Amino acid sequence: MFAKFIYICCGFKIKHNMKKIFLTIATAALLSVNVFAADGGKKVETTANVSYGVQHAFTADFAGATNVSWTVNKNCQKADFVLDGSKRTAFYNLAGDFLGVTQYVSYDAIPFKSKKIISENYKGYQAAGVIVYQANEAVTADIDPTTYFVDLKSADHEALVRVTGSGNVEFFKQVK
């Protein structure tokens, strides 16, 4: 569903606004679970390649997590896991700082104001999936602590929009 988006975002080089771009990369990494499996060019690492500090922090932050699968790339260390029956992904930078966590949520989770804006601006589109990103404010203070990414599909097009915690809707990427 988000495979093309992931491919595009993972190719970004970190430029003048590192934090916003890194958020995009981190979000893209979550969405790329299927891309990593389908694209033999991506490296999937075992926990042996995840830093000890990150493994320790993850165990403390997400006690009770099961089915933990680690991926390390040039931008971050990512753990896909299940906690309380919900699939989630936690992101850590290479220095070991916790960046945030994502999970799939219902379209009903986004603010009513945002749903109204989406219905007005994206007539003919249906929400195909929603991912919520909860950022670690201590590391990423200039980013909304909660951001939703909504995959919108029509018969001919697919777009990804970002919904901020305050309810603003921003076009993020044309997927198809």
C-alpha cells in the first residue's frame, strides 16, 4: 500500500532541516515492512547488529513486546513488534536515541476537523490506511508529538496526506 512512498522517502538525503526529514525517513521505515521483505536490496539485520544501548532501551520502553524483529539501515535502528495485541514499530537513531513509535489505527482516530477537510479536498478518495506516529518530544521538539499519515485511494490515484495533532491536513506525497 505504501511501498512506492517508502522507496521515495528512503532515498532522501539529510539536508537543512534534518529533524523533519528524519521524521519522514523514520515514518517511511515503518511503512516499509513489506518493502524490506520484497526488495532484496535492503539489508535486514539481526539483533546482533543492533546496539546494546538500543536493545536495553527498547526492553525498558516496551516491556512485554513479542515477535520483535530488528532492521538496521544507514539512518536508523527499527524494531517491529507486537504489544498488547497491536503491531507497532519503534525507531531509534544510530546514536541510540528513541525517536518515536508508529502503529496502524482506524480512520476514526484522526480528528473530526481533519476528516472534514479530507472529504472536501479529496472527493472520490477513500482512506485505505492510517498510521499514527508518536514522536519522542525530547529528541524531536519541533515536530508535532502526534502525526497521522493517511493513505487515500481513488480509482486512478493514490495520495498520502499528513494530519497534524491540531487537525491540519497537508499533502505529503503522490503515490500513484
